[in-house]
Amino acid sequence: MRGLFPEYDTGASVDYEAIWKHALFVFDTNTLLNLYRYQTGTRDELLNVLESLNDRIWIPHHVALEFQRNRLTVIADQNKRFSDVQRAVERAKISLGTDIEKLQLDRRHSLIDPKPLLEGFDELSGSFLSTLKALQETQQKLIQVDPLKERIEVLFDGRVGLPPNQQSEVDELYKEADKRFKLQLPPGYTDAEKGKKGPDEHTYGGIIYKRKYGDFLVWKQLLDHAKDSDFEFVVFVTDDAKEDWWWKVDSNGPKTIGPRPELVNEARREGGLTGFRMYNPEGFLKHTNEFLEAPVSDEALEEVRDVSTASSQRKRKHDYYLELARRAEALVYKWLWDKFPKAYPNERGFPDFVVDTDEKKLGFEVKVLTKPRDMMRRLRDAMQRSVFLTNESDFDEVTYVWVATNRTDAVYFLEAMDKVTDNKKTTTFKSIVGFVEAAELGDEKFEVIGGFDHMKKRSIWTS
């Protein structure tokens, strides 16, 4: 049995020096986009490493395309952080002054004088905001020559995979991906729900791309290139920490062992490779210090780690809300099924469910109330969308089902609806408000507390 399953042999000796001397290094989109999130020094150190690898770097065509498509979004997010920080400082300044004023120390205490604190904080915050403004002037603008983009494009000139030839070629890959997703074969199956609540498709070069298949396209292009190249070993650098890329084992907490064994096996079978390894950006730079003549500072390693951690936290938060949405839809569907004999999921996506009655065709769209106090804008958007749907389709009414995670939030949102007016005075849009109630043995159900229509007549629904 020895040697039959090398992809599972975690104790095998690895000749890292040979890998770093001869391997092809392939980079994911997030690794390139993170360059916009790093400080200048860290960014230059990583780019110097890429340059030192010379002709042994490469990216799939889909990585290059996604880099171009998402670059401005990352830049815009970085620019937004300046205003976020400014607002946080100003709120802290106002809050401090208000709280001190409430204490009425000038009348209630003869020894405590808050004036030095307030003046000192005012001076400190003013200096910080002045520095922040100067830094903002140096931040990359959306409509401006982008030196970083130009440097990346020079680095990968002639080192980008070929685009798909025709739509049928990509459609066949989508079919293969769907089969793999059902079996949870890596990579990409954790993205199977992408696009369910928003746009999933975009077009480039006459080809329709779907977001949920992005990782799979990258993987297939990597294998095709490996098969046609002279490289025996490929190193893939990605900041994607999902389980459909990495082999993770629970040992007093999750431990990442390496790439998924299925990927290593497929790289051997389909890519003709002797070996396949993966690094996150921090691991990549750590090994750089040992095997390349392109040293990386401890400060750069720390910043790369911090950016990756922040990215993982954003991903976990996204996954959490996605799971909430899945649970809410399942519970609402059960509730509809109990009340209406002809309730079924809508294959077109919006609204989520369809109910056919003898007189009308009703649509039901499920929304999770993660932050009820910030949802009024979404309520107005829902009104507009429902008007459009009933005017342009055969739906007679659209009901939004707002699902809170507790009764308190559900009650707040239902009462807040009374403050939202509908200028069109349409009766084709209604709301149901409820919450997910946990019962014994982990069972859950959707409990409705009330509803509202647009003629301002409260109609109570019961579960």
C-alpha cells in the first residue's frame, strides 16, 4: 500500500529547495488585488519577489479578467476607509464632549476639570485628521493613471492563459462544475449559491461568465496550462481560505494541512504534474526568505497576515449571512406550504416562491433582517421592485417576507413600517414580518407577528 496515495502522505519529506528552484508559480485574483490593500513598502517587497521569479510566474486568463473587473472596486473600498475613519474620530469627539457635559462637573465637583482632556483630545484628533487628509491625497484615484496596475501588467506580460474560444466550451465546463458541486468535489462548491440573490453573470469577449464557477474555471485553466508546459511542479498562491481549496482537520480547533488531496490527485492525473502545493500570501513570503534572494521584512509579513485575516473575517461574515438566508427561505417555504396547497419555488429566482390561488398569482420574496434599523431603504427598494414586477409580469401581488432572528427586532421593524409611505398607493405590494423561533431539539419554525399593505391597513397574519 506504500506509495499508492501520495496526496494523503502528510509525513513525506519535501524537497522545498528543488520546488522553489524549478516550480511554476500561479497566482489567484485575490493575491493580486491585495496589493492595493498593502502599504507601499509591503507592496514593493511582494512585487520584488515576483520579479525575482522571472519567467516562472503565470496566471490563468480568468484571474487576469477578474483582476481587471474588480480592481476599481478594491480601490474605491480603500478610498472609503478614509471617510469611515474620519467619521469614527468625529463621533468619538462628540461623544466624549457629550458624556463629560452630562456629568456637570462644573457644578457637582470642585476638583475635576475636564477642560485639559477635551482640549487635548481636540488637538490630537485635529492633528490626526490633518495627516489623514494628506494621506488621502496620495491614495490611488478611480480615474487616474494607475502605476500599480501598469507594473502588474508588465510582470505578467506574456504570462497569462488563453481565453476560451467559444461559449460552448465554457458551458461544458459549467455542466462539469455542477456535477462536481453536487458531490462537493473541490474547488468551487462553496460558491454554488453565489448569484442567487444578485447578478451572477457578466459578459466579456462574447463569453458569458458566471460568478459561482470562477474558482472552477481558474482550476481547469491551471490544469490545461500545466499539461502543455514543461513544468513538473506547480505552486498556487491564493488568499482564499475556504474548505474547497484547503484540507482542514479539527484538532483542538481547525488545522490546515495543505491543499485538498483531491486537487493534488487531479493535478497529477489531469495536469501531468509530479507535485502540487499551495500557499497563502504569508506562507509564500515566509518561504521566499529562505529560498529566494529577495528578502521580505517582518513588517511586511505581519501586514500580509493582517490583510488575510481581515479578508477571512469578511468571508466568514458573508457565509454567516448566507446561511441565515438559506435557513429563512426553507422555513418560510414550509410556512407557505402549510397555508397554500399550490406553493412552489420560483425557478427564475425572483421572487423566491410562487403561490397560485384560484383568483391570483402571488409572489413571495424572503429577506433576512440582520440590521432592522437600517432596513427602511431596502423596504422602499422592495416597493419599487414589486411595482415593476406586477406591471411587467403575470404576478398579481408581491409579498416580501421579512425574517428577523428574534421577536424584538421583528416588532421594531413592523412598527417602523408605519413611517414609510408609498407614493404610488399600490395594493400589489405587501409585507409579512416574523422571526425564526428555535424549538426543542434544535427544530426551528417561522413565526409571523404581523403584516402591512400599502393602503396603510394593518392585516394580521398568523402562523
